[in-house]
Amino acid sequence: MTKVRTRFAPSPTGYLHIGGARTALFSWLYARKMGGDFILRIEDTDLERSTQASVDAILEAMAWLDLHYDEGPFYQTQRFDRYKEVVQQLLESGHAYYCYTSKDELDAMREAQMARKEKPRYDGRWRDSTETPPAGVSPVIRFKNPLEGVVEFDDMVRGKIAISNTELDDLIIARSDGIPTYNLSVVVDDIDMGITHVIRGDDHINNTPRQINIMRALGHEPPIFGHVPMILGPDGQRLSKRHGAVNVMQYRDEGYTPEALLNYLVRLGWSHGDQEIFSREEMIQLFAAEDLNRAPSAINPDKLVWLNQHYLKTLPVEDIVKQLQWQLESQKLDISQGPRLEHVVMAQRERVHNLAEMLSASRYFYEPITSYHPDAIAKQFKPETANYLQTVQDELASIEHWQDEPIHAAIQTACEKLGVKLGKVGPALRVAVTGNTSSPSLEVTLRLVGKERSLERIANAIKFIKNS
Ligand code: GLU
């Protein structure tokens, strides 16, 4: 059996969209599942719209998602000579021809066809023409599409599809400036790169019969195609920015883990029973092209949040620490004077929705408190609180090993000495050391804030209460 080879072939005309990422994921999964190769190809032949910034953005997103490619990135702009060679080959074998039809003629053709209620198409006037070409016109080159017969293919997602050749006109394969067009370069690349399975968005399905015809004219049997339906917004409309983030990297910026995003994307268009959580390994193990959905799937942001929380709770701590790196830089938090991030992750992972929140909810471990939350002042800082905090501070000051157990015991002892319940002391203590009303458990919070800082913050709170 030939080795499976799939590819992801984005056009670098913008960031990597989550629809593109999902297509990449399905291609990658299929290759991994079948023990095959996954290839990255940058389709940058549209020189006006392609940018290096987009290439970089795509590569960055592939790396962040850890969709490792075995070959590439290949750049189509570096293969122009090869495309031109193939165009020449098609001209020589009689499968292509020069077309001198001007724009005005094409417009007139189109209008006449519309007036006759026909589908606009090139009428093939130069196909077998023996006319002398008009002077001064640089021709395009068109593919001689077969006039009869049916193009059939068995789509991995959609099943059997048949298109009559009479539906297809003679496609331009090289522009008048000699630049090969998308349909030609894709075919040449899929042949040269030995692609066995083309998994892509169904916005390309109309190109498929044309590409199959060109492949056959070049003496190759087409790969197997799988056209995945698009992703919709929750309102059933085509997914767009107004539905929220569509750029893969924006999810990183908002604090999602790549594991959660991949899990989310795989479920947009694929299912395995009613299972929702799939590790990378499990996706590979369970992936089957038969389970790709034919119907479009709609995004469900709540599910992504839920998945993200799942992964924050279950991923190895070191992985989360690594992922926090970007947040650290973007939120400009200096962690040199404070607890190790591992400890913060362990304290916060069950409590937050995302990595951005994890870090912003941890600032008080590293930075001085500049104010107390107004509600907290009113509710927790009563006149008698100063005395409570003083007793707690005395107990805490005597702790030798600043660990959860002794901290917990010291707070208990203080309550006993004061003859009050923990509920009278705990919330005020939390406000004193964090400035806020919520944080991990008191002993964990105080441990991470550190002994010296905790005592100092309690002293400041006592002063604050006495002065107000
Ligand atoms: N470059 C095309 C796109 O970004 C994909 C072509 C293909 O997968 O065949 O839409």
C-alpha cells in the first residue's frame, strides 16, 4: 500500500483562521492515524495579496498548535519554473492552448449568455482556432477541458460526486504575464509531492473536477478528496469576526491552551460517539474519516471555555507554566520577586477559566497591593477587625516553617484566642494580603505571598482600619 501523504495548503493572505486550523488538524490527524506524512505548502502565488507577515502568522499558529509537518513549508513562488514547464508540457501534448480573447470580448460574451439565461462561461473560441492571433495581445493559456463524459470522485466526506464535463469551461492555467493560476499550481504540487489525500474546505469543491481533469491530462490518477463543511457562528451564519475570535493566535492571547482549542476544533465536524474530551493521542487513535460530518457545525464558545478549564486542571504543571510565558510578557508581570510559577499554577488551575485570568488573578503574589476592593473595605474592615488581624499577625509571626499546615494552625489558634469563628477573621485576612475578596485557600494564599510580605500587609491593613 502506498504511504498516505496529506497536506495543508494555506494562502498567506491573512492570519490562520480557525476554519483553516481545523482543516489542517483533519489533514494532520489523517496522516498520523495512517502512519503517513503531513506536508505544509504555502500557496503564495497571488503576489498582490500574499505577505510575509501572513506566512509568519501561519507558521506561528501551526507551531503553537503543535501540528508538526514532516515536510515543508514549500513555497509555490519558488516553483514557478516547474509550473511553467508543466504548462509547456500541456501545450505540447495538445491539452492546452493560447487564448487571445480580450476583456471586452469576454464581457460581451458574458452579457450575451446572461441575456440567453445561460451560465456565463468561456465559449472555447480559441480552442481549435487556426486564426492568426491579433497583434500586440499577450495571450492567456487555457486548459482544454474534455467536452464529453463525467468526472466522478468518491469524496471522503460527501460520498459519490459526479460532474458532467459540459458544466466545465476551459480554465485559464497561466495568466497573460505567464504566472500560473491556482488550479494549475495545486495540481502540479499535489502530483510532485505525492499527495494521496486532499482534505480541504468545501469552498474548493467546484475546483475538484477541473483539477482531476488536469491531473489526468498529465497522466496521473487524482488523489482521494475529502471536502469538509465550513464552520458556522452560533446563529447559523458563516463564521466571521462578529462571532468573536477567528484568528487562531487570538485564542492564545485570550488565554486558551492549544490542547483545548484542538479538542474544540476536532469536535467541529467530527465525532466519536458522544465523547467530548480527546487528548492528542486519542484523537489520532480514534480518528476515522467516515466520522467526519457532512453538515456544517456551529461554534459553541461555552464549550471551549469548559474544555479550557478541563485542560488547565489536567495538563502537566510544567506545560501550563510554559504556556503562561506569553501572558507574562503581555501582562508585563515581573515574577522575579515572588513564588515559582509552578506553585501559582497549582494554586489557581482549578479556579480560573483561562491563562490570562490565571495571571491577572495572581498579581498580588508578586506586586504590592495598592488598594483594597471597595466592597471588601465596607464588608470586612470593621473597627474590631484591627484587633483580630493583630492577633493573627502575632501567631503567624512565630511560624518557623512557612508552610500550609503551620499557617492554617496559626490562624486557628488566633481564632481560639479571640473566641471568634474563622468566618470573622478569614475574609478580612484575605483582603489584607490580596486586596481582594477571592483567592485560593488562606494557607495557600499566605504561603505564596510569603511570610515577610504577609506580615507587612497585615500591618498595613491594621493601620488602614485604624485610620479610617
Ligand atoms: N490555498 C487554498 C486556500 O487557502 C487551499 C487549496 C487547497 O487546499 O487545495 O484556500
